[in-house]
Amino acid sequence: MSLDKALEELLPDEITIEPFKSVTSGQASTYGTAVTYKAQVVSEYRRMIGRDGRDVVSSARVLIPDRVHIDPRSRITLPAGWVPQQPPILSVKPVGGVIGMHLDSTEIMC
């Protein structure tokens, strides 16, 4: 995907997603080949219900300027300086009209 130069300025970050592959007999998750995305990562605290039904609080919102299927069990690596740098993915959802444009995007809450 080729992004307009003005849009690229709104996406200053790069994140890496290692797609969830399977669980070993020892209950360790395995991951596929890492994929890097241009993104916008912002600090955003949001209370939500986690995948296990418990209350959780997110600390980061990641916007990828494309509709991407991401399994919430995948491993995300945020840019340097974020703590933790590999937080659990709390939710993934498609969104439209983000960043003041009519652009389909993917929102990841970590």
C-alpha cells in the first residue's frame, strides 16, 4: 500500500506483529513471521472487558491505516520507549474515517 506523504506524517511509528500460530503441549504460544506496519501509537487509558471477561485498562491505542486481520493472541511490539514494549493485545477492531480522512483502519488496544 502506498501512502500519501501527508498521511505518512500522521503515522510516525512502526509496530511489529508476530501472528499467533499455535500452543505447544507445554502451553507456550508460538508465533509466525513478524510483520512491520506504519502506525500511530498514542497513550490512551480506556477501561474495557478483556477476553477472559475481567475488567482491564488499556494504556496504548494503535491505529494501522488499513483493514488488517490480527488475532488478539498475536504478539505486538511497540516502538522503543513504550513500557511494556510487548503488552498483551486487549482488543482489535476495524474503524473507519480515522485521522480526519475517509480511511479504513484497524484499532488495537493494548
